[in-house]
Amino acid sequence: MLRLTKKMRYALEAVVDIAYNARPAPVQSREITQRQGIPQRYLEQVMQQLVHANILKGVRGPRGGYTLARERRRISVGEIIRVIGDTDDNDAEKTETVSALGQTVINPLWDEMQAEMMRRFDSITVEDLCKRADKAHVAPEQRKQADFNI
């Protein structure tokens, strides 16, 4: 069953944070932890999964962190959910039915609804979420910090 797990929420928030606060330097995980309140131990696990799935790119070094591996308009919410959901399946309780009614009516209905929801998630990009944040007047980090260099 598709449900928004903590890991999925953390993954979505982290990717949108990186996209929304994009700047020349990579975004460090501690910055995401501070802005989004995501526990560091969960965040690192999620970030590594997203790097392996080619959604994020990890940059090593003292000024390292994470950047998007592709343009934000080319990363869908559905893709992020699938990456995290594949590893989260052991958390989901499987409810298999043996009744004829369950197998022929209820299970196919549930599968159709989940497929429809995933199609909808696939149609929403990280760029769409960034636009929503902008429309909701969530200021990106670089706009919050005043720069007084002359």
C-alpha cells in the first residue's frame, strides 16, 4: 500500500530544499537538517539512496554536499517516491486476501487507485514544487542572508 512514510517525506523535502536553495556551491546535509528539521541519521541514508538513483550528485570535500544530478524539471515526485518506497517495502504490512471477492474486486481496485496516484506523482516535478514554495512566499536561503560585500 502506498503511504507517505517518514523516509519519503524526508527525501522529498531534501530534494526540494536542494533545488530551491540551489547556488554555485553544493548544499550540505547539515544545512538541510537545520532548515527542514530532518534528523541527520535519517537524512544521510536517504541522500545516499537518492545519489545511487541518479537524482542527487554527492560532492566530496570540505565544501562538499549535494546538488541535483539533473535539471529539476526532469525529476518527478513519483521517481523519488519509487526510490525510497522500494527500500521501505519491508515496513509496509502486506495484506493478501484469499477470498474470491478480494482477489477479483478489491485487490484490482486498490491496484488501479495506486497506479493512478503514481501517474499523478509522475506528472509533478521538483520544479513544480519549487514554484509552489515560491508562490507560498517561502524565501530561499540565499534571499534570507544579506550580502554586504562591496
